[in-house]
Amino acid sequence: WSIAPTVGYGVTDNLMVGMNVSQADSASDMVYDLHARYFWNGYFAYVGTTGFKTDDMSIGMGKMFTFHKGMYLDPKIVYDMEEKTTNLMLGMGLKF
């Protein structure tokens, strides 16, 4: 489990770019991740990376569910190319 606060900006109606910050524990350094989402027909494609390194990219897809005046859930499945693992993720947030 981890918590990673995220800030994103809608470049167009279908494209969002963002950044999140995470820290595994107090002994670890903070990690800044960059990501983008492309939306179509209620689903989104996801690509993310740590910093600007392309060798540790993550790719995936998911769906955003708005449930109350800008509040949403976004389950997604993400493949981590560096770790060679597939992860199920669940995000929750606010849209302004």
C-alpha cells in the first residue's frame, strides 16, 4: 500500500498530464513521478515514469467513475516495465 498525492492538468478534453509524490518509508527519498492519461469513450490509457527516465516506464489502462460533483474513483491495471510486474491500482480524487 502507498499514498501518492497527485496533481494533474487537463491539456485538452482528452489529455491530462500530471505529477505525483511518494515516499515508501522515512528512510527513503521522495520520488517524483510524471504521468499522462489519454481519455476515450469513458476509459483512459496511462503512461508514467520516474523523472524523465524511459527505462522504468509504466503503462496501463483504466476507467474513471465520477460519483458525486467532481469526486471520482479510477481503478486501473498498470504494467511496470522495470519491475516486470502487473499491478492493480485504485485512485480517488477531485476534479475542478
